[in-house]
Amino acid sequence: MIKPVKSRKKKLSLGLIILMLVSILGLASIFIINTYVQSSVRDKIIRVDEAASLDADGILILGAGVWGDGPSPMLEDRLLQGIELYENGASDRLLMSGDHSRKEYDEVNVMKQFAVDRGIISEHIFMDHAGFSTYESLYRARDVFEADKIIIVTQRYHLYRALYIAEKLGLKAYGVASDPRQYVGQEIRNLRESLARVKDFFMVIFGPEPTYLGDLIPISRDGDLTNDH
């Protein structure tokens, strides 16, 4: 039996209304979570001169892309900012956390070499080879490197999420933003970051373990223990 055209139109209109309501609710949730994450940690973003008095266990530099044997512009700025903090006495330990999941792609050795080339003592530089995500970098900083008070270095748009995760994992964390220039494609990164904040908002609620944990390597010890062997 063929349904009346009017009945089909009514069902179609109802379906569109439901779809619109779901979309509005989804967008509103993204906006609310982003606003909450950013506002809750805004006062944890500090200046270099303020960081010097914190007596932090370590300066955590979050990884980003590498180009050949060198850091991308974003990563270079993070490294330079972390080195400045080190030289200003914020901490005498650097923790380079990034992706070294494949032999042919290695963020952390590039990061360490960059710092060594600028006069940082090798033993003071730790490499987290399994910092595959912001969440995993913070989790491992706490559970593998036994850091308690840290200074996180990354670009400001990313720093809010990193600080939020750190706080929910029980770390005493502060952040210094590394934004000396504009970056190509930042509009896309901002959009992706909005979704990532929502993802990690729920991630810290459930608290899954990272991909790898492994042996303890206290950040107070010798950073060369994290070198490739």
C-alpha cells in the first residue's frame, strides 16, 4: 500500500528537525567543553620570569613534526622556549616527549640533538620515545619519569589542553607558550584542537593507560639512560 505523500513529507520534516537538534546539541557541547577547558587552566599559563621561581622537576617539551634531520618551525620554537627556561633556572631537566614509533621517524632524538647543539648537557635531557599523544606524554611524565611539578612548553592553542590533562592526572603543571611567529595552516589546527579538547575531556574521565609504560626512569637521574641502545 502506497503511503500518502503528505505522510511521507511529515516524516521527512520530523527527521530533518531531529537532525538539526542533534547537530545544534553537538556544536553546543563542543563550544561548552572548549570554553570550560580553556577557562579552567588559563591562570596556569605563565611568563618565563615567573617560571624561574617554581623549582620544577622538569621542563616538558611536547613533540611536533620533524623535517629530515631538523625540527619543524613549530617544534623549533618549542625547543628554543624550553632551552630559555632551562637557562633561566626554571629546571635543570628537559623532557623531550614525542613520536618515535618507527625507525624512520624520530622526533625525540632530533629534539635532544637540537638542545645539545646549543650547549645543554646531554645528561640533563630525557627522551620519551612513546609520547604518541598529549595525553600519553603527560601520563608517562607522571608514571615513567616520576615528575610531580612540571612546566609544559608548546604553542598557546595546544597549551590549554595539555594543562587540563596534566591537572586531571594530578600533576602540578604550569605552561609557557611558544608563539613567536605565525604558522601556516593554523586555522585547521585550531579546528582540530577544538575536537581534541572534547576527546581528551572524556579521556581523562576514563583514564586509560598509554600505549607503553615500561621501567621507571626518574627525571632526577641521568637523561642518557633514555638514549637509544
